[in-house]
Amino acid sequence: MHEVAIIGAGAAGIACAKEALKRGLKTLLIEESKESLGGTCINRGCIPTKFFLKYSHTSGTWLDSFKGSQEIIKKIKAPIIPFLEKQGLNFLWGKARFLGKNSLDVAGVSVKAKNIIIATGSSPRTIINNSKVIFADDLFSKDIIGDKILIIGAGYIGLEVASILSNFGKDIKLIEKEDRILSSFDSYLAARLRVILERKGIKIEIDRNIKDYNLGDFDLIISAVGRVPNLESLDIEALRLAKNPGGWIRTDSFLRTSLKGVYACGDVTGKKLLAYVAEYQAQLCINNISGKKQREDYKGLGECVFSSPAVAKVGILEDEAKNKGIKYEVVKSNFMKFSSSYVYGDADGFIKIIIDKRKRIIGAGIISQAAGELINILSLCIKNNLTVNDLRKCAFIHPTLSEIIPQLLNF
């Protein structure tokens, strides 16, 4: 019997396996096929998306970017299996199905484990069936695409895809059923980003429904309207495993499901559909299986939309501070007040920092070509309860975009 059996070899599953091996636990990692190893992030999400984004700023073609991304994916995946097998990990290929809380069937092979971790990830949600409609996940597997493209959904994925395609010279229309883009972000930041994207040529229409459009007017329609958990083959209904609204597996703060010995982490929990959160949750699962009893803690968790420019946030932003009645002050500025923005051509850069009455940094939002990097500094501040004075003590390298943060707080 294995001590840990992990279903799914995406970001969460692989991280679970690595942590379990460090603890000397006899571990089995189950994935449908070697081709799907790495999950959405490596094969269809984070890696190809950011590669295409970087390449879109060059004079290269879509086909060049496609070929390059395929090569990068191969290089990333090539060492994974040999490395983990060398560490003592067992792999089993095929779809898993629960036979009981401690037993599985994997393509006809019976598996027993003291602890089972469900890390099967998520898939795009379907809202329309049409031959021209694809998911954003599928876009980066296409070597040829058309020129006139409709994108449904102005959330994280929709904005990233719109930016990439616009950079490649495509005619982009982005529609959103809500009354604003990025509904989970600070309204001021979202409005500011929309102006920038529209100035770059992306046509954005809010309060709109796909039924308002003639799909025949477009060469391609990309659906980016949320995701659903991958649970179809597991037969968890027979176990009466508790779910949250939307079908996500319900877990407590220790990532335990409603069944003893069964854990879940990553997208399938529906908490934060981000690869680095999946890896963090994976570590917690193994810690808790090992008896440490570690709760989830998302304080200081940064999030970034890799649009052009990117937008990132961390902590409590102004909308939330107002709603919660928190006493706060805002320090904000565009980047053009700082010489480094001219050096790196970050003319659209903008930063907004929220400070509480004790002068602690409690939130921040950034629009910048380097937003994903810059927000990490403020994540560190929030996680460790640092104050404005703590940051003022730091002498950042000049000229860098990161030096804008302490310079801003010195005003």
C-alpha cells in the first residue's frame, strides 16, 4: 500500500509528489498520459501564454512563436519524469476512479493508499457551441489563426489573450457581460487599464452578451468565461464527497475533504486558480498528512494579469477598504515622475499603495510592464507587516523600476 497516491500531475500534483518524496513517503503519481504531464500550466496555460506574450513584442510571426513555445514546453517537461523516478516516485498512467476512500482503479489497475490527494485541476467552462469557438487553452496549440477575433470574457485570461493577439496585429473585440472589466480588481485600476488597452486598439464592450453578435463576422471566437473542476472520471458521487457551489471539492483550512484520508489541492478546490497557489496548497497537504497541522494562509498573496501592460494587486485595495470601514490613506502616482520609467519605456506605469493608520502597507495595485515582478516586493511587506518606514530604510538599485516604490513613499 502507498502512503500517498496523487491524482493529477499538474502544478499541484507534481509539487505534492516532490514534497512527499522529501518526507520519505512511498508515493504514487497518477496522470492520464505522459503527454498531459504538467497539466494546464505547462502545456496550455502559464508557459505558452507568457512565451507568446514575450514574443509578441518582437517582429516575429505567430507561427514562429508557436514553434518556439512547443520547443520550450518540451525542454521543461523532458527532465520531470527521470528526476522524480530517480527520487523514488512511482508513476501510473490512466484515468483514476474511486472504488472507496482508500482505493482507486486506474485503467484496470487496483491501487490502495493511506492518503489520497485529488489534484485534477480544472477545464474551461462551455457557454456556446459553434465551430468557430475555441477555448483560450486551445489557442496556443494553433499554428495558424485568423485576423478578426472576438474574445468572450474580460477577466484575467481574456485580457491576456486580447493583449497577445493585439500585439500580433490582430483585430480584437473583447466583450464582457459585467459592467466593467476585471471585476475582482480595484475599480480605478481596472478603468485605467481599460483606457490603456483601448488606446492600443483593443475594442472593449461591457454589458454585452454573445447573443448580441453575429459570429459569422469573425474568423475566430475565443471563450474565456471561467473554469470548472475536472472530476468527471473520479466517481466521487459514490463516496458522497462534499462539494461547494460550482462543483468544486470542499476542503477545510487544512485542505482535508469531507472524507478522512482524502485531501484536495489546486484548481479543483476552486479557491485560487493559480499555479503557485496550487504548489503552496500541495506543500500544506503533505505537511498535514505528515502530522504538522498547517492551515492555509493567503495573507500577502499577489495576483497578476499579464496583459500589455500587466496589472497586479495584493492585499486590501481601496474599494475593499471603504466597504470594510478601514481607516486608510492612499499614496499613488504614475511612473513618469521617476527617471527609471523613461529608461525602460514604462510610460503607462501606475502604482497605488494603501496604508493603514499604523503606517503599515496593507494593499497595493500596479499597472506596469513589470507589474508581476514589482508586486512581489509589496507582497513581502504585507506578509511581514512592514511599515512605510521599513521600506524607506531600503536603498534600491538605480535605475530600476522597483526603486519607484521607496521613492514614492518618501514623498
